[in-house]
Amino acid sequence: MRKLPIVVFFFIMATALCSCMCSYRNAESRIEQDVNNALGLALAEVPCDVVSADTIRCYRNHLSIAELKETACIAMRTVGKGDTQEAEMVAEANCDFITVLKLSDQRASVSLFVAGVLWLLTSVWYVRRHREAPMVQGLCYGGIVYDNHKFTTLAGEQIRLTPMQHSLMEMFMNAEDHTLSKQEICDRLWPRKPDASDTLYTLIKRVKPVIEANTQLKIESDRGKSYSLEMR
């Protein structure tokens, strides 16, 4: 099923290309028919064996496609008929690729092209919107995953933490409601330090931007008495 949007997109584009080529060939046939018809009418009015200014003027007057009146001409070519070589007049449109393309009806191919682009954009939007969430092992909260003593994002990218920041985040992830008292943190991280308030403040200040940059979480303080890991 995942390949279906791509298959449909290429099918639509291939159909648009075929329609474009078909319309181009039809335009070429119409141009060829117009110049040959104009040449026949011109020779009926001004019969001659050589190309003259009157012949060309009469020839261009009989062209029904306006874009050909400035480029179409008559040429003399030698063709083999049996054992002999004879000269005959041939009509030439002398129009380039862009002119033929303009004369062709490309409405169907353009519509198909637009439909293909819209299909592609819609498919990309749908796939992104309904993308299955990756299988996550370990503790997961607010876009951060704690597994095998490592912190990663939901995409599997490792979050760079210092050893002390790592220990603090482990405490947050394992705590009930992801809330820790100030004293609890200090006793666990700096058990031999009488007053670790300033050290804790610095640690919280430095770990905050790391967590906010990689997850949907933030660290909130409750009047300096406790800290919580909360959703933003």
C-alpha cells in the first residue's frame, strides 16, 4: 500500500506525457495538411514550374494557420521517379518546436500534470499525518526516552548530558509525577555538601535548555522548594 501513491503518480504523469505527445503529433499533422492544401490551391491559381514571388504570396494567403504565414515557404526538390530525376514543388512549414507546441491542444496534458502534482502533495501530506509512531522501549515522557541508562529523542537521537545532568534526569524520570523536592535532589547528588542550593540552581539552569531543545518538556520550580518535569 505504501507504493500505491507513487505508482498512481507515475501513471498520471505517464498519461500526461502521452497526451502531450499525441497532441503534438496531431498539431504536426494539421500543419502539414494546411501547407500542402495551401500549395495545391496556389498552384491552381498561379500554375508555373518555378517558385515565384506571386506563387509564395498566393501560397501564404491560402494558409489557414496564422502562425505559418511568416515562416512557411515553397521549395523545389529533385525526386527520383523510375530511372529519371524530376523537380517538384514541396510545401515547408519551417516552424520550430515551440510554435508546434503552441498550436497543439495541451489542455488535457496540463490538467493531468496538475492532477499528478496535487496527488503527490496530498499523498505526502497524508503519509506524514498518518505516520505510525516509532516503537519505543523504556520510559517515555514528553518526547524523551530513557532506556538502558541512555536518554534519546523519539527519533532515536541521543541527548547529550553531563554525568550530573544525566543523574538528575534519571531522578526526574523515575520520580512519581516527575517531581522532586530540592532537598531530595541535594541529598542524592551532593550527600556530603552541607548546602548545595547554588550548585543545584546552576545544574537546573544548564540542563533546562538541553531538555527544551530536544523534547516537549520543561523544568518548573515551585518557589525553590521543588522542581517538576512538565509538558510545555
